[in-house]
Amino acid sequence: MSDLRHALLPSRGVLSLTGPDVVHFLNNLVTSDVEHLDVGQAGFAALLSPQGKILFDFLVLRTADGFLIDVARSAAADLAKRLSFYRLRAKVEIADLGESHAVAVCWGGPEADGPAPLALDGAVSARDPRLDALGLRIIAPSAGMLEALSAAGSTLASEADWTAHRIALGVPQSGEDFALGDAFPHDVDMDQLAGVSFAKGCYVGQEIVARMEHRGTARKRMIQVTGSAPLPAAGTAVMAGEQQLGTLGSSTGNQGLALLRLDKVKAALDNGADLSCGDISLTATLPAFARFGWPQGPVPEG
């Protein structure tokens, strides 16, 4: 029996970007290189403030006509508005497809290495660029999508199942693990998850992000935590004694993600201090995909 799973993601919205200037337009704005995506490929990107903070993060699926943007439904209208602000004279059409299209995900089985097995006209899919284990992202017309997922020869899962899978892999999500407008790409591991290009030209906020990369000044990181009991609500402080190390993000049962100062976590562990979140004991581990390690040397002030 296949362990392939499909899940509809009602929390996600869809924007369409088309027009003669669309590739140049989007590539000059976002953190990753979308110019070199082939039709049927996806990228992971963010639109930043001039100060380098994440205003929006999203997946970008390349189509024959342009791009489909897979973004949090709660942020879709604001993203469309921000893109329209930057459009100026560029020949780009921006449309919100949230009422007509839906997002699904497919993961967990050998079939996830190939095309999405959906018998639904207009369905497009691409491998999630962040991690292979995240499987496929699927965008399709809402009408008939649930029926197509149910008939796909896999287990029909829930968005909560998908969230548990994402957390188990250590992959953060805006709105659940961090607030938009409040984090740098390095803080939430975008540089580790194919979300930032350090080779392409300028984009909004690029100078700050490049400086953090080349100087190695990223102190906060999103890492995995395991509690001795089910974890409390997102936003709860993670402590070592009386010192706050950061805050808890999303969780499912005992497993969660947390945005923490790695140097302070390392110092606490070296000193034998116990980590906690509320009244719950924690252990902290780096995600398997992380190319960063625990910091060396003394804890910087601040």
C-alpha cells in the first residue's frame, strides 16, 4: 500500500503574473533567481522591505504564460497590491485567483517524484524547491479539485497532517512560525532552503541580506525543539533559567519549531542549563538540512 498522501491547503491563495515583462519584473524584486526557472519548475522566494525584513514569502511556479504565486491566503491581497505598486510601466498583469483556484500538496510516496496524479484540467504541479521530502505543490481550479485528490490513488490527508510533516522536517512557515515584517531571511533559514540567491543581481533589501551572508552575522535561526509534553501556543518564550533565548513557533504535539539565538542556546547547553517553554522541558536540535552549526566561542553581548 502506497504511503503517498495528498492534502488540500485552504490556508493558501494563488496569484497569477503574466505579460511580456513578467520575468524581468519579478526577478528584480524577489530574493531568489526566478529568471532561470523552466516551465514546470518552482522557486521559493520572498519580497523584502528595504531594510531586509520579509514582507511576503511564497512559492513561484513557472508556467508557459508567466508565474503562479502560491502564498498565504491571508497575505495574497496585500502581495498583489505591493506588486502593483512596483509595476510602474512594466507590461505585467497581476490577478488574484483565490476564488477560482486552490493549492494542494502531494508527499510521502515514490509517485511524488513524478507528475501530480490528478485527473483535472488546468492542474499544474512542481516539486517543492525547499526540500525533496516536501514533495509536489499543485495548483488547480477549485471546482473538482477535492474529488480529483480523492480519486488520485493515495491517502487523502488534512492540512494538519501536512503541517505535522513540515514541522518534522524543520521547515518554517510565515504566519505560523514568524510574523511577516519581523524577520530576516537568514533568521528563518531561507538561505538554507533555496530561498535566496547570492549570485543574481540586486533586489529589494539585497544589500542587507548579502552583508549578513558574507559577514556571517546571522545570530537567530529557526530550529527544531522537542518538549517533554505537548508544546504551548506559538509565541511562548523559550528560556534557559531566567534568560530568554527566543520564541516558540508552530508545533504539533511534542514537536515544534522555535526562533532562537543559537549562541545563547549553545552557551546554555555548554553550561548544563535546562531549556524550557512554559512549564515544559525542551531539547533543541538543528534541522537535518542545516548547513550552519552551533556557534563557537563566547556569546556576543546584545
